Amino acid sequence: MGILNITPDSFSDGGLHQGVDRALRRALTMASEGAAVIDVGGESTRPGAAAVDPVSETARVLPVIEAMAGHPELSGVRISVDTRNESTARAAVAAGATLINDVSASLWPVAAETGVGWVAMHMSGDPRTMQREPSYDDVVSEVREFLVERATTAERAGVPEIWVDPGIGFGKTTEHNLALLRNIDTLAAEGFPVLVGTSRKRFLGELTALSDRSGGLPQGAEATTDVHDRIEGSLVSALWAIIGGARAIRAHDVGATVVATETLFRGGRQGPSGHLRAP
């Protein structure tokens, strides 16, 4: 799942793909690199981000989705909308999106009504507050129970395709994120296909900076590395998630992720039993 942010303030690529022409060029690049689905978002959900009103969000993503849906070179690539707003989700589906990537885990009625796929993601709080001392008694059990409850509710409502995402970095410390990655297999064992997104996230920067300091970085240096110095961690954590049972990876660096995944499978690992490609 390639990430296409149509936002001025996303943590990694804010402002880079605003406007239909730039967004379409990026979508075509990701498709050429092997993206099976492109996830279009008009609201940053980075830690501390302010909410975007649905009208503005829809105005950002709708022209891009329409352009993608009508482009012959993207006919084999699925379009996803990354939103937590009902009106944006409905408009995106009408324009050609067939998957709602829902960080609020609340839009299953829209997916059931429109007959599209739905991703339920776990987030503690909202983007403005989620990283203010997040706390769990047992993060693995609590995230799993929440996602299974939401997925089961959606299944009963008639949603035809349901994915779950543990929400790495959404209201979690580095220790929480590592615990969830370490136990992806327990989430996958619940029977719903798992989507994981670790790409370029801060906890990887913290781990990289820790490694750099052990290699001689001066005391008091940055506690995290730049987002563009996190690709190795992004790839390794993606592969670990796949080995644990994840069936889809959400990534900025599509080409590198595809190559790494194909290399993993060629090395004898069995490929995932489900995927996000359109039937």
C-alpha cells in the first residue's frame, strides 16, 4: 500500500504531492514500483496534528481520486482513502475508491452501505493528544481485543472485506510499538487480515539514534534521526511484520519495500495468503 498524502503538514512528505498533477505523478511512480493499492489522504494524523474539516479534506482528495480512477496506467491499482470522516469516505467511494482506511475504526456503516473494503486501525485518543503519555496494562491484549470487537461488529453489519491495523505509532511509546510488532502473530491468528504501517515513524528514528550514539554520536545529540534516515528500519520492521503474518504493508518507499518483500519470499518464506489487490 503506497502512501499518497495530499497534505501540507504530514510528518514525512507534507506539501510534496499537493495538486492533482504532482499527486498523479507520484501515484504513477508508486504503481510502476509495484504498489497494489494507493492510499490517498487529505488530513495529517501525525502526533499533535490539528483536525481538518471534512469539506477541506474532501476538496484535497477528491480531484486526485477522480484523476487516478480515470487514468489508464492505474487501472490495475486499487484506490484507498485514508480518512476518519464519513462525508469524505462517501465522496471518495463515489469517485472510485474501493477501500476505506479508517484511523478512527468507526466507519464500518459506510463500508457496509457502499460495499467496499474497510481497515480498522487502533488509535488511543486522537492525533492531537495520542502521544501524551500513552499507557496500557497490556498493549498487545488491549489492541487485539479492540480490533477484534470492531472487526466482528463490521462483519455482522455486512462489510464485505475487513482488515485490522494495530496502529503503530498512534498513541504508543516505542516499547508499545515493539511489543505489538513482536506479537503480530497473535493478531493475525484472530483470522482478520492484518495491515501494518511502520514506514519512517518516529520510534524507528529513536532506535536509529540510539544505535548511532552507541557508535560514537556525541552526548546530547538528537533523540531521533531524520525521517529520511529511517528506511532500513522501515524495511526490517515491514519484513518482520510479514513473517509474523501481516498480509499488507503501508509504505512511503514502495520500490524498496517491494524488492525487500520479494527477496524475503525468494529466500524460502511463504507468501501471504491474502492481499489488497482488487479481485
